[in-house]
Amino acid sequence: MTDSIALENKYELSLYPKRGINIVKGKNATLWDSEGKEYIDCVGGIGVASVGHCNEYVAKAIAVQAQILITCPCIFHNDVRALLLEKLVNITPAGVTRAFLCNSGTESIEAAIKFARYSTKMTDFICAVRGFHGRTMGSLSATYNPKYRAGYEPFVPGFYFVPFNDFEKLKEKISDNTAGVILEIVQGEGGIHVGDKEYFRKVQELCSDSGILLIIDEVQTGFCRTGKMFACNHFDIEPDILCLAKAIAGGFPMGAVLCSAKIDLPAGKHGSTNGGNPLACAAALAAIDYMLEFKLDKQAADKGAYFIDLMKKRPLDKIREIRNLGLMIGIELKEENKPYIQKLMEKGVLVMPAGPNVLRMLPPLTIEYEQIDRVVEALSEIL
Ligand SMILES: Cc1ncc(COP(=O)(O)O)c(C=O)c1O
């Protein structure tokens, strides 16, 4: 039998802190490794597998579209892409009316930065302490954590950081050169910190009064994760630019940038070879249809509340705080998370870190209640 672990260790750049298990199969919220061991997946492809692994709608749409047309650059019109664009505009907050399609979250942020600079003729961006927006040079320039930045200087100029949820500090940083404010509604990588409704109301007002673009990064929070189709919907936020990716296409790589009428660029000013390919569009259409039909927004809200309720009934020594919005969950520990991630894995539960002491959980929104019970049981045993 092929030793996949040895092959990856030999041939892949060692960029990822590997877990030492070889995942070979998935269904809904369950994953299996090559030894046949079963896991409850609270990593969910890092927030990608919201409709569940190998979702039947998505798998069928990919199989069917793969026999019709896989690639078709955006210089040509395409039937499936047209339907997806219409659907995206229909389900996103009012105010965004057109979209650019790409292949990942970081690409959606790169595009947003370029669109904002071009449309406003301004150069600068206000970003949040603990914010995460991706790993390419533009999105990394908007990302706070020194761990991700060190060694990659110099960054794109014009990015300034202010504390999250502190409106006065943000306002102080605004200048005549500010093109946009880039924020997550719930900081994911930063440790699951939920934005304040009042803070976002004021930021929205400030941006619209001063002609600054409000750029909301819903790469991780989008598509029902937080209990609404978009986290913006919790606070009635209408962004000028909305960045999406991760769960958009049920596991197929895709990103999207939804734009208001304030964004207008002439042909040729930005583009992507694979962005908007019919295969990804078919997968996204199927994933979104599934989310709507099975009310994954409500499922995320109900299951998130169920999890928190169970955890509250068992106060655990090693937990400092639990934060969540829907099924975007962070358990802050009083100590380092690493050994606990390992112990959970041994018990058949996969979770991931957010910083040094938070256990982050982004399970498929289709996870079963009985699986949530088992996750809580495992957490209780180790914490
Ligand atoms: C909020 C946010 N923005 C952007 C990104 C980057 O997305 P990708 O890894 O698809 O480039 C991530 C990834 O975790 C994210 O959480």
C-alpha cells in the first residue's frame, strides 16, 4: 500500500503543521483515515465543508457539469455562470449588485483592494488588530498577526491597524487618503471574536458619510456559518464590497467579490483565468440551493445554541471562555491548545487552533445532534 504520509513528507514543502493522519474519505460530518478510524470533523475543511463532505447535490452537479463544459474563461458568456451571478446577487445584502469570480479567499481580498483603490483614487486601508485576510502580499498586508507577516517585508504600503470593536480608534485613523475599511464580522483566525452591532452601525455610517468603502470579509463567516446566510445580516450591514470564498461551492475552490455601484472598472483592469469556470459555478449553484432548501442558516443557529447549552451545563476547569455565532465556535482555554487538539483527535474529534489557546470548531452545518453530544462528551473528558 502507498505510504501517503511518507510521500507527502518527502515531496511537499513543509508549510503545514501536519496532524499525522491520512484522511481518505468523508461523508457529511464524518471523516475516515487510511487505518479505517472514524472522526467527527469539526475542522470542516477549515470552514469549507458547510454542506457536508461529499454533499449529494454538489457531487451530482460536478459530475454532470464535468461532462458538459469544465472551463470557459470570462471573455465568453456562459449559462451556468450567469445563473450563479444572479443567485449571488439575490442572496447577498442589498447594495451589492455585481460580482467578480475568483478561486480563493485571498484572491477575493486582493481584488477588493484593487477595486477600492481604483474606484476611490485613494490608497489607504484601515484594518483590525487580530484580523486575518489571507496570505498573498495584499491580503497579508491587511492581516495583523506578526506570525504570518514576519520575513515577508516590505508590505504593500497604506495599511493601518486599529483595535477591533473600538469605533473611536478607527475614526481617528481615517484620513483624506483612506480608500476603505476592511473588517471581518467575526474574527475567525484571530480567535473567534464577534463584532459589536453598535460598532458596525457606526462604522457603516462613517464610511457612507465620508465616501470610504466598507469592505467586509465574509470568507469564513459567509454561507450560513453564523446562523444567517451572511454575518452582515445579523447587523443589517450593507457593505460596498463583500468578499466570499470557502463554503461557496460545497468544497470546490472558488471565491467571489460582490460589489456595489460605487465599484466600476473598465475591461482589462483585473481578471482571472480560472475564475468563474462553469465547473465551480455548477458546484456553487448546487451548494447554495442545498443551503436554502435545508435552511442551513437555521440549522447553524440551532446547533450552535444546542452546543453552547450543553457546554454551559458542564463548567470545565480548563476553559476561560466560549465564544460563538452559530456554528463558528471558539473555546478559549487557560492553557496552550496544542495537547488538547491531539487528545481530541485520539478520541475521534478533529478541531483546529485559533492562536495559541483557542480551540476553533467549524463543523459542517449538517452535523448531527448526536455527533454534537459526542463532541461535548470528548471535550468534557479532556478539559
Ligand atoms: C476571513 C478570511 N479571509 C480570507 C481568508 C483567506 O482565504 P483562502 O485561504 O481561501 O485564501 C481566510 C482563510 O482562512 C479567512 O478566514
